[in-house]
Amino acid sequence: MRFLSRIEEIILLAIWKQKDNAYGMSIRNQVAEDTGVTWLSGAIYAPLGRLLKNGYVISTKGEATPERGGRHKIYYHLTQKGMQKLIEVQKVNNTIWMGVPAIKLD
């Protein structure tokens, strides 16, 4: 079994949460909201590339817009394989945390 890196997991979850509106900036904003950490724009693209390469997500071009200088937004969508990987990650996380007593700072 190949495990996702933590950043791949976080980005995959962000794409799932964004549904059909997952593009670079919206993914970055979702990650910041979920983690409390503001990431540099470029920080999501290497993990996104790995997710694409491994078939967990696909990308599609949106319409070109004047406010983007005529450039297209690239939207990301979970594949069936990506959703299956999220289910697998959730099961692993639940299993490894099972039986762990509450963690408290003294």
C-alpha cells in the first residue's frame, strides 16, 4: 500500500471539500482554513502534480477570463481512485488513533 504524504492528504481533502470549484487559489484557501497556516501559492503545485501523476485527481480547463489576463483556470477533480484513497487514509487514521488516551498538556 502506498501512503499519501500529509500534504497530499490535506490537498486531496481540500479538493473534495471544494467539489467542482477546486482550482489553485481555492485549494490554497481551503488548506489555510483547515490547517490555520497560510501557504505560499506555489507550495500546493508539486503535491498536486504527484496526485495527478498517480491518478487521484484529474484537471480540466475552465473558461478564460479578462481578469486573469485571458488565462484559463485549471480545475481539479477527485477520481474514483482518489476517493478510494481518501477512504483508505481515513480508515488508517481511525485505526492508529484507536485506543489512544486523550492527549492533554499539563
